[in-house]
Amino acid sequence: MVPPMPLVTRALAIASVLVAGCGWPYTSGSGSGSSPGTVGSATPAGDPPILQAANMTAAVAPASGLYTIFGTLTYTCDDDVVSTYRVTVPVVGKSYDYPAPGLSDAYGTPFSFTLIDDVPFNGAGATTYEIILITKGGVQSTPDIESVVLQ
């Protein structure tokens, strides 16, 4: 007859089986990825940055066929640093990424971007755009909807 396993040893053996079943500790073959040795896509962690103010140009005239929209951004990010400013222009259906200065908190940080005087702008009128802050870890802020009058 085999002597019974001590209670502490038995508990550790059960716990290690349960933990190993979750893929811990990580080894090249563990995880829930689509191929061996990979881990499933990670969701960015942390709180999103908060764009407190975007003081951007209200109206702009073209110069050499370009509209340069400029202003300042004020934001805070508790968990990370902001690495990218994304501008989305719905009328053209495109987003443009610009490098940010890598700050967790910014007050009145200068920011500008350029639009081409081309279809579908057709020269003049109000155009809306969104500013999104993206952290180094990939967490995005809530879009801040702005408008500029293209003259």
C-alpha cells in the first residue's frame, strides 16, 4: 500500500495543475494564440487619456493649396504617455497619425496638421474632424469633435 500524500503536498500538486492549465508560467507552447508559441492579441490596458481642451483654429484660408489647422492641446493620462495624435476627417474617410511629444500631462502643447485643398472640400465651408490621443500602450481617448471653416 502506498502511504497517503501529506495534505500540503497534495494541495500544492492540485494548485500547480490548475495554474498550468491556465497557461502559467508562460512557455513557448502555452497561451491561447492562434499558433504554438504565441499569446492571443492583448487588449491595451489602463485608463484612456483625457483630452481636456483642443484650442484649434476656427477658420483658415488656403496657402499654396494647403490648409494648415493649428492650435494647442491640453490633456492628462494617468497610466501612460501619449505617443500619437490621430486626426480623422470623416468627409474624406481617412485618419492621419502624428507623433506626440510623449507626455503624460500636457498644457497648451502646440499641434498642427495640414489638409489639401481638394475634392471633397471644394474650397470653402465648415469641415469637422476628430482628435484622438493614443498612448504608447495603445489605449485611445474618446474622440474630440472639432470644426474648422475652410475659406
